[in-house]
Amino acid sequence: MLIRHLAVLTLAFAVLAVPAGAQKFKVTTNTVALYATVTDQEKRLVPDLVLEDFEVLDNAKPQPITSFDNKPQPINVVVTLDTSGSMTLALEFVKRAAEQFLIRLLPDDRALVGEFSDKIKFHPPEGFIANRDRLVAQLKDLDFGYPTRLWDAINQSMVQLKNTDGRKVVLVFTDGEDTASKDVGNGEVIDRARSEDVMVYSVGLETEINYNGQRQRSRPDGGLKGLSADSGGGFFLLKKTDELGPTFTKIAQELHSQYVIGFSPATLDGKVHKLELKVKKPGMTARARKSYLAAPPSISDKSSQNRH
């Protein structure tokens, strides 16, 4: 069944300011949003491009860009951490790394801290908050479990985001594969992220664990890379816990250095469309979502539009 909402660009204002010399564009309820990270050949963030530097292709057809901004947009983010048994030696490192992300949230950002093993929990219980000190304090309450419900945890993180306004992000950390999800699989999680316009960042840690007297290598689930790529997030595979802090810091910097680019699709055919974002300047690479669901507005959406 089609998710009833088209991937909508939800912003707090109706008209976006754009760089000097560029036209202003109105945002409509049928705007497909791309949140783009642009880097140069040295992998450095590029923050000063203008609308004319970009081209959007929908199923390989160029589209007029109808909205554009390069200023930080508030985010709602769930920081979801693996606390299964294999994390025994690394969990304190992960907590400190997650703290580096949380303290870099901007005043208008809101967050939740999640944990998953055989159980999935979110802190604080009342939902998203903007208080960075309190968010950091939630990390102290995380504890170990047993199997790894990775896909269930990402799915439930998106459930937490469902009724939030603005940008939606899941930042997930794990050192292993999914071993115990009960509700969904990788494909269903990708479909949900696409339909509800959730950007997923994944940080994976390769570790060695002692199991029944034998040392075994643990590595993150292979499906995370595809999920992150399709949703426009990033995937980071690390080998040492001392790389965690800089990686979480880099993700925070990326999220606050992205472009928001929107277009109005010509056809709402209920199908999944492929997206491609190109940067016209040589040596630049753009990373953004690779698909969207062109679902027509539901009856309730049409009624809401008619009232305004």
C-alpha cells in the first residue's frame, strides 16, 4: 500500500531565501526535497554553490529546480546505538563518540537517543528534545543486551520521526549483522526511508570478539551501505574505536552544511522514481537521495490544501 505522503519538503517558511542574484522560489506541498552533501576532490565540504550549479534528473529527465537554500535547516535526529553483547569492550567509546555528535547540534535541532539489542528503547521517554546536556546524560543509561535487532531498531527510529516537522535523520551505529529482527527486513526499511523521506547515516565498526575460545571478526551488516546510499546519508566503516569521535563529528558538520534542493514532479504515478543530482562544476561530487515515491496526495491532503 502506498504511503500517503509524497516526500514533501517541510520547512518553517513558505519562501526560501537564496544566494544574491538568484530567484526566490515558493515551496509547494508537491515538492520533492533533496538534501545534498557536496565535496571536492579532497573530500572537503563545499558550502558556497548556487542554484545554477546543480541539475536534478527524475528518471533521467532534467527537472526545473523550484526551491533552493544553502543555509542550515533544523533536523530531527534519532541517534541509535548497538548495545548487544559484542559491544562489551567498545560501548564506552561509542558513548563518547555519540556525545561529540550531540554537543554539535544547533539550538533548533531536536534529538532522541536510542539503544538496541534484543530490546529497543528510546530516551528520554517524552520524545524529542533540544537540550544537549540532557541528551548527553541519556547516554549514561544505555546498557547491554544480547542479540542484534538492527532493522527493527532503524524501523522503530523512523516511527519516532513520523510525526515530526522538518528534516528527518537516523544515525545508527553497529558492529554486527542483524540477528534477531522480528518485524521488518532490510528491504522494508529502505522502502520506509524512501516513502517518509528519512536520511540514514550508518557507522559500522569492525571488531574481533572471543567466542567459545576462538577469536572471530565482527563486521556491520552489509545492507547498511545500500540503505545509506539510497536515502542520501553516509556510510562509514571503521576499524578502530579511536576513529569514532571524528566520524560522529564529521556527520554533524555534514548535516549542517547541506543544500536543500526541491522540484515539483510532473507525474504522480504511484511508482518509485530514480533521482540523480549533478554538480556542474568540475571536481565536485554531490550525495543525495537516489529515489522517491511519486505517490499522489491522499483525500485528506487534498482537503487540507483546499482549506488554505
